[in-house]
Amino acid sequence: MDDASDALAYHRQGKPGKISITPTKPLHTMRDLSLAYTPGVAEPVLRIADDPNAAYEYTAKGNLVAIVTNGTAILGLGNRGALAAKPVMEGKAVLFKKFAGIDAMDIEIASEDPRVVIETVAALEPTFGGINLEDIRAPDCFEIEQQLRARMNIPVFHDDQHGTAVVVGAALQNALLLAKKSMHDVTVVINGAGAAGLAIAAFLLELGVAKERLLVCDTRGVMYEGREEHMNVYKNRFAVSTRARFLSDALRGADVFVGVSAPNILTPEMLLAMADRPVIFAMANPIPEIPYALALATRSDAIVATGRSDEPNQVNNVLCFPFIFRGALDVRASTINQEMKVAASTAIAELAREDVPQDIKEIYGIADLAFGPRYILPKPFDHRLLTRVAPAVAKAAIESGVARLKIDLDRYSESVGNFLS
């Protein structure tokens, strides 16, 4: 059976789709029924009417995330519509549950109008503890997230932007450590100025990359000061004073290439023009900007990552989004801010430097899995991600003042793994 047939059979077998709803309370007797529904349900209704925060005690709100899309930018497949996006959103729900014990519900909105998406999602605030925006095209996704963050008092997180940025940030921290370079001194070239590219640019500035050393390219070339063609308010933030006009110009002497763009756009000639010990993150999927093997054959001193699961150093958002939401939900954060994202990125980077447990090595069939050029990020099935990243996010939320529930962080670090039991 080929891959396409395998995928279709996987989604169709048994109950179609990948998610279902499971009761969390007994429902075996007449008394159970009277407590679960009428008349017993009136009691929590009255409590919540008096105190909205009681919803976190008496309902699933505090462990429920909405995964919202309109299907205008489905992971590498483009605009296929809201209904066609449903398998992806169900898949995201499975990842939330598998890796962080979070219940998630997919919401597909049949409109390409950002105003409709904003009004629809804003009206859902009573139901959910957090909103995960997904597969919404740029620049609509920027407006939608900004408006929802301003209007809603629960975390709103566009994973295509910030999840990608957090994991890239973690990978870059470790790659530069191995290359013996500092974040402030490197020249970084980002190819791709959509949702992920611009979010990565913003996050790398937060991590210490100097603005004048950060060059962003789109399909028209380098985004430089004074350029008017194919620019907008979101791109203008990253326009810099430079004579470079094309990707090949920007890469001369550069230390870091981050690709969220198109297959095979980074040539060996461009790679040879980069600085010593270059860092190459070629994340176009399924075909990267340069194949992993070709990059290393061209520059044996390079540290290379891709978006592919069959190569070392996969940049995968599942390393962060379940755990960011876990930490945010557990302190009832009103938002996911920069401090929380930086904390997540740093925790992921630090975990990769630790010794890898034997069971993780066995899952991946790699006996010598250890921090180095071929291992700069933890593996997705590393169970320690939950116990390291979620507490770091919760701590940052408390310290930055967006947490509405103060918790004992030491006790939380020890118990957060119970969500998977």
C-alpha cells in the first residue's frame, strides 16, 4: 500500500476521523444522571453566574482549547477551504491530548473575511480556556490574532507564527553554542516573509539578534529601507539599510540561513559564500530549501536542520505548542506573552543539552543520541518536554503578571506529568 492509501485508510478506519468525546464523570445510575444534568446541574450554573472564575472549577473550560482555521493556508497545500482543513485540525487536537493531556476542539469557519473570523472566535470565549489559530493565510492572520488578543481575556496563539518561532529560537540557541558564536554578533538571513517568517524575525530580535544584522527576503528579494513594491505594514518593520537586493547578496558572509519558503532555493554556491560554521535551517516541507545531505556535502562545517522527520534536527512545532498551552492554562493566564515564549524556547534548548534517556533512544533507534550538530532539539516523544516547558511557561506567566492563579511551581513541576496518566 502506498503512502496516500495508508493515510486515507488511517483516517477512515473504525470511527472516521481522529477525535471523540469521552465523559469524565460516572454516568451509570439515575443519581449520576440527576447530578450530571437536571436538576443537579443547576448548582454549578448558579455558582458560575455569581463568579465567572468558578467555570474553571465546575466545567472543562480550564483544559479546553479551540483550534481555529478558515483553511486559507493549509500546511503547504494552500487555500483548500475550511472543510478540507478539518483533518489537520483534528490532528492538532490529537497532539494536544497525546503530549499535554489537553482537550481540544476543532473549529472550521467557512469565511475568508477576517472580520467574520474575529467576531466568531471572540463570541466563543465562554467555552474555551485558550484559542489556537491555525492555517490562516498572511496577512489576514496578523490582523485576526491582534484583534482577538485585544478583545479576549484568554490566551490566543497563532501556532504557525509563534510555535515555529519558539522552536527555531531554541534550535538557534543551541546551534550558535556549538558554532561558538553569539546571538548579537551573527548575521541572519530569513527567506520567506509570510506568517512564520515574520514571526521568526520578531522572535530572533527578542532573543538578541541585532536588527541591522537581520535580513528578511520575500519573493521580490531583500526587504530594504525605501522598497515600496510588495511591502505592507507588517513587512516594513523588518526593512533595513542594506545594499543587498537578492537572497544571494544577503547570504554573502552570513552566519545563519532560516528558510520558510520554497524547495531548492538555497544553492550550493550560496552556501559556499556564507561564513565559517554556518547554521542552515531549511524548513520548507516536504522538500527543503536545500536537502540535508547536499548541505553537509557542500559545507561539512554546517549545522543543518529541516522540517522533515526523516532527517536529524527536525524543527517541529509539537515541541512547544502543547506545553505552552499547558503552562498557560494551569495558571489561568490571560494571554501568552513574549516572556512565556522566550521561557519555552529556552527550556526546549536546555533540554536538548541533557543526557537522553535510554527509552527515547530506543523509540528513535539511535544509540548515540547526544547534544551535538545532529541533535540540537529534543525529539517530539521526549516525555520530559511536558515537565520542563510547561513549568517554565507557568513561571514566566506568574512573574510577568498575566497569571490569574498563583501556584506552587515546585509542586507543579513534579505533578504536571500526571496529565498524561
